[in-house]
Amino acid sequence: MAVQKLPDYSEKPSEWYTEIIKQAELADIRYGVKGALVFQPWSVECMELMYDFFEKDLKKRGHKNYWFPSLIPESYFQKESEHIAGFTPEVFWVEKGGNEKLEERLALRPTSETAFYTMFSLWIRSYKDLPFKTYQRANVYRYETKSTRPFLRSREFYWIETHCAFETKEEAFQSVLDDIETTKRVVFEIFGVPTIVFERPAWDKFAGAGRTFGADAITPQGRVVQQPSTHMINNHFPKVFGVKYFDKNEVEKTPFTTCYGPCISRIMASVILTHGDNKGLKFPFEIAPKQIVIIPILSEKDPNVLKKAFKFKKELEEANYRVELDDGDKRPGEKFYYWEMKGVPLRIEIGPRDLKEKKFLLYRRDTEKKVLINEKDLLKEIEKNGFELSKNLKKKAINNFDGLIKDVKNINEIKKIVGRGIARANFCSVEKDGLGCAEIIEKESGGKIRGTRIDVKENFIGNKKCVICGKKATKVVYIAKDY
Ligand SMILES: [Zn+2]
């Protein structure tokens, strides 16, 4: 496939996004279920690597993996009123089996608290069973009524969900903090996507949760993409499922539960949006579907060039790199454009002249520079440049991020920032009574209150009054438009 010129990323990010998904063959939206799409190898390979990084981290933290059914009985759902109210409008229901109407409707899981807690009530007996830490990799289904967008919002998506039970509230909260660290370790340190962690306001909590914390990434144009959320679940939720245990003194108690949900397909969207440019995708080395592409310059019909290319491929694959050798008929220039558009971090060019000198050219997608390398340094240079490329992508992303947060003092300033960055403002209350002011912000600017930060000590702006109602501010909040 010949590369067509992409729309300018900074000027037309939305068109760019649609086009890069098509051209790089990340997903095909032409499947016959609205809001569902076919993920293609170029994104699946990357998302499988993402799954592995998350799961390794969770296992290290003591989580055990489960596979739960994707069907959940309606009666499970109806046990917790807040939860059912929050999710019902988005549930796909299975009502028939063959020609028979089912006795009880089954939900295609939109999330699995009700399934896990039902089993927790059978498995957890004593304080010795706690903490009980689980996770599963699964696809979930939500009947989205908003317009869907590949990777960002779809009716079926791919995620990991963890469900855990603890003896004390403190232990549960520590696990929430550990989830936030997992997000940082994986999403930022490995995928190169910086995020800010917010505690969501009371009106934006997960249905049935006591407290919700969510990470937000931000695109170079200043719109946020929601990243993993983690929740302190109310004690009430496990209680209605009959999850209980006997403590050291034989007293019956209800454990405190948490859940965490890294949505792999949406994290993929922020990898595309955070690192991409006018030439196309840019993958961090660790999660690139192919890390290196070898392009033999075959113009002089020198068989030794191709031989060398295969030798390099073998050597690199033996060192566990993901390598593509493009020995197709297209001109080298066309191949360069194609693999740059696909976001391959490193390119090796082997020509007859360099071959004689036992050298090759190494191109880096991030710096767009080529250097001449001695053949004997192949492995050493690949490792070094792969590492530096990821580091450089991270640095670039974080620099961009910092410049997008601006202090605001009134609604007009909010309107100016939202859609182009994150507005930081004094706010009256993030409990239910602040909802009125939040609605004014959303109506006037299209931006939402993302929440309050828990990782920094915030200073109020100027006179310490709510940016909307003028009453005494209790919090500093962040406002942005999301994808
Ligand atoms: Zn207010």
C-alpha cells in the first residue's frame, strides 16, 4: 500500500487520527455491528505487549489471574442499586438461547464486580484468606450512546479488571495507591504516556464506589484521554453480596474492596495520540509491533546485500527483537515512508557500498537522523538506540504536557483554555453541592471537571474564591475536554 499524505496532525488532529488508523492498518471499522471494530495485527501485537507489561506488574503485586464468564445473571446486577442504576443504560442483554426465552436475562459483562463478589462470598471465609487479590484480562461490552471512535470509545473493548478484598480500609486504600503506581510504571515509564492522577468529583464516581481515582493523559492539542481508574468501593457493595469473613477474634466482618481497570484499547489510543506526528505513528521501542525494519538497497542486484539482510534479521531475532525485512519490489524511498508511517522505531539500510566497508545505516524514527554503524556493533547499537528513542519520546511527551496546564480566574478564561489545554481553577466543592457550578462550566466551555490532584500540595489561585459562584473555594480543580 502506497502511503498517502496524512492530514496535518496539529491542525486537524481528528482527521489525522481517522486516517492513521486506516493507513497503518490498526483497525477496520467496516464490521457489521455499530461501534464494534476489527483490531488488526499492527495494533493487536502492540496491545498484547501492553497486556503483558500490566499483568507482570500485577502479578508482582500478588494478584492472581482468573477467567470469569462474560455472561452475568440479571439478579447479580440488581443487588446493588447504585451500580445497577449507573450501568443499566449501557448493558447488552442476552434474552434467548436458541429459540427459547431464557428464564433470567443475562448481561454481557459491562464490568464484573457483581460476578467476582458473588464468588468472593463463597471463597472468602477467614481473615487468613485476606487480602484476596485477583485480576482478569477480558473484553467488556457497553451500549455506548455517544458517538464511538476506534480505540477511544467502542461498544466492545479490551481491558484488565482487578477485584480485591482487604481486612482494613487502610490496606484497601494502600492498594488504590499501588494501582496508581502501576499506572505510572507501565503507562508512563514503558509506554511513554504521561498522566495526571485525579480524584474524581462526587458526581463522577464509579457507580457504587466510595472514592474514584482516574489518570488522564493529554493529547498535544490539549484534550484529555481517560486512562486507568481505580476505586475504593463502599463497604456496602460487598455486604449486599454477602462477602464476609471471621477476624482473629471470630467476629464476623465485611472486607473492604477495590477495583482497578486499565483499558488496553484506550491506552492504545493515547499511545497513538501522544507520540504521533505528520509522518504517522511513533512507537516506544518496548511496545512496537516491529522494532526494527531492514531495508536492503537492491538496485545493483548484488546478492550479497540480501544475504546480509537475512543474516542481520536472524541475528536480531535470536536476540529477541521483533524484526521485519522488507525485500519487496517497491523503491527504497517508498518503503522508508511506509515504515515511518507505521511507527517502526529503527530502520537498518544495507547498500552495496556500505556492505564493502562492513557498515550499515541506522535511522531513528524519533530524531529522523541516520548514522553509519559498524556491522560488528549491530546488537550494541540497536539496544542503545532503542533505549534512547523511548527515553526521548517520554521526554518530549512530558515537556508538551507541562505547557498545557494554565491557571484561570473566570469562565471566559476557562472557555479560552478548554479544548486547547487543561484549566486549573479554584472551586467551591467537589461534593454533591458543587455540581451546579460544574454544570455551568460544562455548558459554557464544553469542559469537565477532571478532579483534584492527590499527589501535589496545591496553592489556591489569587483570592481563593470559586471560579463560578464566588463562594469560598475548598479545592483546586482541573478542567478539560475529553475525547
Ligand atoms: Zn462554586
